[in-house]
Amino acid sequence: MTTIRTLTGDTELRAVWPLVAQLRPEFDEDRFVAQMHRQIAQGCRATVVFDDDGAPRAFACWRVMEMLAVGLHVYVDDLIVDQTVRSRGYGKTMLDWLKAEAKRLGCARLQLDSGTQRQDAHAFYLRERLRIEAFHFGVKLD
């Protein structure tokens, strides 16, 4: 049995920081919380899957966007599953919830980017019927 909640408060965000740090070690807790508050103010949502004991097991930072190329969609900034409990269904639970929420919100698609080094995540996404549809390009601006 799991619980899924969307978080907004400082205390809640701090409680999931150890999980988020597994993917975003370049942040510290204070920087993460401040960044999430800015993103939440811009329409981003922080959703967490908790296990029976209340431990956070999966985290998604996501937003609803509209683009010419794909229309109205959910874009997932980050999807993190606790590395100590991978392959136990928490990632699938989160992804299924995100898909259902996207449909509920009238979105036509769910999109995410994943770093090229994250082969295990890619295998999971492919198993869950996400497809590689494009290359994402970027450049650091000085």
C-alpha cells in the first residue's frame, strides 16, 4: 500500500531531500528547498510516493506545459526512485499516477528528458512504453 501526495510546505520538502539528493547531489538541502519554492510558484508540482511506513520512495517534479510540437502535456523535470528500493514498483506507481494525472488535466502527452548516462532509467522508461522521440540539445550561456 502506498500513498501519493503533492507537497508544498518547507517541512515536507526538507523531509524528501535525502531522496532527491540521490539524483541532485550538486544541491544542498537549503538550495533544493529554495529552488522548489521558486518552481512551485511558477506552477511546478512536487509529488511523492510514500510507502506503508511513510518513507518517501519516489519523487517527481513536474509541470503542465503547452508547446506547438506536442500540445498540452505534462513535463517531468525529475523522477527519482530511492536507490535502496528500486525494482519494487515505486517508479511504476509514480509514472502511472503521472500519466493518469496528465489525462485528468486534459493533457495529450507526458514528456521527460533523461541524461544519457542513466541507462537503467532508460530501460525502465522503455518497459513503461515511453519512447525516444527526440534529441535534447543545450548550451551553457556565459
